[in-house]
Amino acid sequence: MPQDDAGLLLEALVGFREPEAMRVVGEMLSAGADPQRIIDTCREAMAEVGRRFEAGEAFIPELMRAGDMMRAVSARVKPRMAAAAISREPLAPVIIGTVRGDVHDIGKDLVATMLDIAGFEVIDLGVDVPPQRFVDEARARDGVIVALSCLLTVAFASMRQTVEAIDAAGLRPAVRVMIGGAPVNALVGEYAGADGWGADAVAAVNLALQWAGPPAIQRQGPDTAAGSAPAASVAGTDIAVTEAVDLSSTVRAEVGDSPITAVQRRDQRFERWAAAEGVAFDAPEIAAAYRERIQLVRDALELKVPSRVPVVPMWGLYPARWGGLTVHDAMYDYSRLASVWPLFHKEFGLDFQADPIPPGAVFEAIDCRFLQWPGHGVGPDSPYQYIEAEYMKSDDYDDLIRDPSAFWMRSLLPRFAEAYAPWAGLDPFTDINELWTLPYALLPFAHPAMEESFRRLQAGARATMDYMQAVADMNACTSASLGLPVSWMGMVKAPYDVLADTLRGMRGIVGDRFNQPGKILAAVERITPLVIESGIRQMNAGDCPIIFIPLHKGADGFMSDADFREFYWPSLKAVLAGLVEAGIVPALFAEGGYETRLSIIADDGLPDGSLMWFFDATDMAAAKSALGGHACIAGNVPGSLLALGAPADVRACVRGLMDSVAGDGGFILSTATVIDEAQAENVAAMMAAARS
């Protein structure tokens, strides 16, 4: 073999060309190359990918793709090393796991892979790991690094308990502890008592290398200390998104030839919302307060200066926790939740009602597979958590694109829940097209499994009706007694997120991005009108005109600007246009950072005052600069600050937001994330500061 085979392998690895990389590895092994040389080339490649990530030239999909390729190479090479008795002393053992109460693993798995490639001995304990398990594993080894991961803010306490358990076992300072995950920052690190924290996978590996030996993943440009955000990001360009928006048939049917405009349709929805038909207010002044709060949000949406800044935090489980309920209580005992609901809202003087907490009885009735909730995979006071997996397989694209309804019925739903499992054997309903085909098409419904399916679905439907009635009564009571409207009515997702989040999962969509990008685009195009139609159906069932749209896979770091423009934004832009045309107000929650996306999302082709943008980790002054005068912005008191900070710090944060972006209107004060955990005094400080 030529001397530069390692160079060919390096080029294939950093170019993310897996078939080529595996071919070169096979040729090198066949020619008798030193297996350690191949491993060293993998480490060099990972160092280069890490450098690009830090420079904003590569993103999470590239890191994951590189990790998958390195694992494949390692699996091919390590048996040769073992057979030849070739060994290399690892840098240090790293015990890694997602802490108790949290079952998310994608970030943890990426860090584990990169640590392994960097030369560490990685002991991966998995997810929902109790503190004692970390202690036992650390006690059995010398020179240990413990790496704790979480995605949920309620897992901060588990991180702290794990560090305290390691302390109590007398293992520190010999054992060093790092923490990481999307909500983790310096405040969380201090609270947990960790020795350091990583803002991303590369930062975590560099921190471990700093503790164990010389760094292998070099940073370019200004130094970035472990525990800080990445040093650079890709700046937005001036390329315009010019894709034509084709409104769905549902929108066209609603609009028809009527001379009424989209703004007039929206006005009608606002008027119905303010009318509060069916709500028996306790007093006229409460009814007036109800309408005034709606006007606050409407003024902010329309870029006016409201009489005061509306406050619309995104509440998750915190209202139940504040009332002393476990998550299990809140998901199953609606009467107890209803007894807490108005008290919570009154205690803090809220402007709008919190979102309802989802119903455990419904998920239980159908034996839901894509979720874990108290009593079903997690403990009684652990949050419900999505199980991200490849519910749609890599070779399912053609079925989805050809007939989404049939794909959902016969493939996806049976994977989502046990109650739907028999549906996988159903023939297409299109077989019922003539007298003689009808009887035979009915035969599957006589099968006992199908009878059991309907029994379970009926139980789920009854549980849903009980839940809906309980939520309606709870909301009506809170509106009548306190004058609080609901925050929003329905929810849809960006078409790309339907595919990448719900159907394929992060691991699956990353592979598709490199292996079959055309299929992604075709599937997203097919899903787009379905999202529009779903949103309109939901909103037509109620009076509130605001629909919630959480954005998951489009954040800075999740994909390049070029990929955002190609894969994510055009279909989302079409959804927004379709909803706005129907008189609906999209409230988008941009999870993570969106600073490199601001110039793109500002070019939405919609009239001024059509959208609300809720931001998580985006600099609000930058958001105001990009969107001010065009779209209402909302944000972004950090969840970690409400959970772990002091009231004075909360007040300073709120005042800073008000001073920098609220002065000329078009602003709603909100939280940076959905709040499951908080200190009551911090919530009170946030509300008081907003009105001072």
C-alpha cells in the first residue's frame, strides 16, 4: 500500500464519506498496516472535526456522523489489535451517564463516543442512573473522571445529589466531576458542586483532556475556556428565501372567493376570544381584566406599545410542584390539580393561564411506546419524557411520500402504541371500491387482536374525554374567578421537526442527511400541507387565535445556515403563511440559540405584526434589531435562574430585558424555556420586576 493511505483515510473521515473510509481501512488491514495507525488517524480526524465545530464550520450532525464512522472503524480494527496483543494505555477512565430522573441519551452518547476516540476508557452507565451507581463505579477505579449528563432542569437536583454522594464516599478530590447538557451553565455547575462543565461535546472532551493529558482537539482563534460557549458561529448571509408558498386546500377552502382578508379573519378570532362565550365571570371587573389581558398581547403582536408589558411564562410542571403534587398526581388526579390551579395563578398574579399537564390515563390506555411517564419508565415525581427513536425506518420514505395516511395507519401508529399494533395488518381502504371487495375488506376487523385494539382505543377516547372536560372546567373556573385567558389553543411542529423529531429521530435524520437528502426534502414537502391543515382544524375548535410552534432541530449548532435554508426554513415558512392566511397567530418557540438564523427568519414574506417569536438562548437585543418593527419578540428569563438563582438576580435580568427591548412595544416577557422547577420567591420577583 502507498505510504499516504492514512492520509486517504483522514480525508474520507473528515469528508464524512463512510463507504470510502471503510474501503481504505479494509485495504490497509489487508496490506498489514499497523492497526494503531488507523486508530491514531481516527483521533486526528475527530480532532479536525472538533476544530471545525468550534469554528462554526461543522455542526451537531457532522459530529454525530463522524462519531458513527469512528465507531465503525474501531469495530473493524480493535479485533485485529486484540489478536496481535496490541494495547495502548487509556488516558483515564471516564464514567458517564444521564442522571436519575432523566432518560435522554443523544448528547451523552455523543460525548461518550468522542471520549473513546480521544483515548479514554469510557464506562457508559446509560440513563436514569442513581447516585450510588456512579459512586460504586468510581470507587472501583483510580484516576476517575465522572461525567454527568441531563436535559431536564428538574435533573439539576440529581446532579447535585450525585456529586454529594461522591463527596460523602470520600472519593474527591481524586475523582473529578464534569457536567453537561442543554440546560447546563456555570450557575448549574456551581449549584451541583462540579469541578467543571462543558457547553458541548467538544468542550467536554477538551475538559477531560485538560484534566488527563495534553489536548487533542485544538481550538482556533481566541481561547475558549472549558465551561464557556463556543467561540465562534456562522454569520447569516444575505441569501433570500424565495420559495413560493402554496397554501393547502384547507386554507383555500376557508378563504375561497370571500373578500375578507387574513387580518380581518384574525380580528374575528380575537373578538371571539375576548367574548369568552360560556364563561360566567364572578364580577364585571374580572371580565374587564380578562379582555384587558387579551388586549395586552394583541397590542404586542401588532407592534404597539401596550399599557404594560404582558408576561407570558411557559409553564410546565411547576404549577403542580408548587401545589405539592407529584407529577403522577398531576397526570392522573385532575381534581387535585384543579384545586391547585387557581391558587397558583392567584399567588403570582399571572396574566395568562399555564398550559395543561398531559393525561397519563390516555397514554396508559393505549400503551404508548414513544413516551415514559410516572409509573411507566420513570418514578412518580419524574417528568414525562419522549423516547426519541427511529419510529420511521430509513427505507420507509417512499411509503410516507406516496400515501401519508396509509403510512401512519399501517406503519407508524403500530410503532407508536400497542393499541394500534394490529393495524399493521390492515389492507388499504382503497381496496373498498366495488360491491364484491367490501365484504373481504372487512374481514380483518373480526380478528380478536383488532377487537382488543378497538377496546383499548375506546378506553383511551373515554380517558381523553374525561381529561378534556377536567381541563375545560379548570380553565373556565380560573378565567371566571381571576380573569385569566389561556395562553394559546393548539400546537403544530415545523415539518422538518415532524420528520426529524417524531419520525426518524436525531440519529436517523443525521444518517439521512448524508445518505438520502433528496428523500428528506420530498418528505418535508409532503408533510407541510398536513401540518397546515392540522393547525387550522385545532384552532377552529376553539376561540384563542394563538397556536404554539416549538422549534427543535433548527437551532444554531443543529445544522448549518445552508442546511437551514434548504431543509428547515422553506417548509416552516409555508406553514406560517398558511396559518396566517387563516387568521391564526403563530407563536414560535425557538429552542436553543437562533442568532445565526435571525436574518433568515426576518425574511418571512408576511405582513408586519403577524408572528410571535419566543426565544430561548438568543440575545434579545440581536433579536430586536433583526425583527423589531416586523414581528413581536418574547423571552427570555433563564429557567436555571428561576430554579437556582436569587431574587435580586432575577429582578436584574427582567429589568435588563425591559430596558433593552421593551421600550417601543412588540415585546412579551417570557421564560427562556418551559418551567418545571423554580423557587417561588424567584417567580414572584420576575412578576414584580415586570410591573415595576
